[in-house]
Amino acid sequence: MTAAILDGKALAEELRATFKARVAALTAQGQRPGLAVILVGEDTASEVYVRNKVNACEAAGIFSQKITYPADVAPGTVLLKIAELNFDPAIHGILVQLPLPRQFDEKAVLAAIAPEKDVDGFHAENVGALAQGAPRFIPCTPYGVMKMLAAHNINLAGKEAVVIGRSNIVGKPMTLLLINAGATVTVCNSKTRDLALHTRRADILVAALGKPRFITADMVKPGAVVIDVGINRLPEGGKLCGDVDFENVKAIASLITPVPGGVGPMTVAMLLANTIESAERKNQP
């Protein structure tokens, strides 16, 4: 068996084509979607992520505002800017690029964003709505994973799903989405004893642990769908890889996401989707 590839890049391009029409319709009605991105410091990876998001907005016709601060900025300055953006009618989504420098309380920063503009889906109010099965905004990476599964007509009801990682950004919301879709979900973390015992049961395996090529073929159930959320840069040559040993696992799985070109492009696409949805809600009579 050789796994089919879950091509996130191709699916993201398909979705972006539909976004353009929605943005054009909103713009014609005087409600052009707008996204503000706040970047604090000069973290190279964060700068790349922000640039990709801004470029994607421009390509879709979404207004984007990039706001940068030095690493030593006072948290109060950023909080004041967020408060200003909350009341800016041209902005429908506010995103603060994480991680933030040590002087910041990330929870306080995320809580300062108006829930109706929290297109990352990290505000406590939006997390609660997701837990209740009625989300306003779904965090972008898990949202992208669910879109990929739906595009391949994967019925999650009754499936055994294993999520490795319990972060607020991926692991926890991914778990809630799978539960809401009817899957039986096991969540594993760094304290899990005999991780392979759990992963070998998984019909759907989602790896989001941040360890390069950690998930090996002997840890995967034959025919499983393997979603690799990790992105790691190898010390030798700087090559990117995921948390899954792709070359060996693809001989076991039925479907697998590559790194790069899998979940990453979908994350950016779903940020655009959330921003457009926010503008459409505001445009409703």
C-alpha cells in the first residue's frame, strides 16, 4: 500500500478561488473584508508567517494592515492598539502573531481582542462556543484539517481518532472538532505511557507534537489517515519536515499530508475564510 497524498496546497488554491468572488461581492456592498495583523519582535519564523498571511489577503482582495512593534514594546501599547482596532469598522479580523516576548501575558492579549473579530478563534468566548458545538470562529489549523478530511469524503462518525498534542492552538480544538463530528477521540501528550499503543488503534492520527519524524511506521495502523501538523527545520541543510516519518509511513497509511504542502497552506486559507465570514456577518441586515 502507498498512501494517497492529502494535498493541502491544491485544496487551498481551490478555496481561494471561491474567496475572491465573496470578497468582490462584499466590496461592492461597501464591506470589504479587512484583517489587522500585529507582529511584536523580529522572530524570523513569525515574520515569514505574517508575510504569507498578508500576501494571501492581498491576492484574495482582502484589505490587510500589518502593525509591527519592537520586542521591548510595553504591553500596554499593544493593548491600546487592539482596543483601537476593535472599534475600527474597516477591520473585521484581528490577529496577534504568537509567540509574544516574555513581558506579555498572552492570555490577556487574546482576551483583549473583540470576540467577533477573533479570527484565530482563541478568545475564551469562542473556545467555549466551539466546545458547545456552535463555533463562531474555528482555529485555523484544525479548521483546515477538517476541510481536508471533508474534501476526501472521510466520514468521521464512529472512527477511532488519536490526537498527539494538547495545545490551545491545535490539539484541544482539533479534539473538540473530531468529537463534534462523532469520532471516538484519544488525546496523547508528553506524559502518555506507551504512545504507540494508542497510535496503532487510530483510524485518524493527528500529530502536533513538534518533534521531527517522531511518528514512525510501526506506530501507525495499516490504512490509517495520517495528518501531520508539525513543521520542523532539520539541522542538516535546514530542510523542512513534519512530525511524521513521511517516507516510511506513507507505505502504511491510506492518506497522508506532506510537509510542506499539507496542513500549512490550509491554515492560511482558513484565516481568510474566517475574515470573510466575519465581514459577511457584519454585512447582514
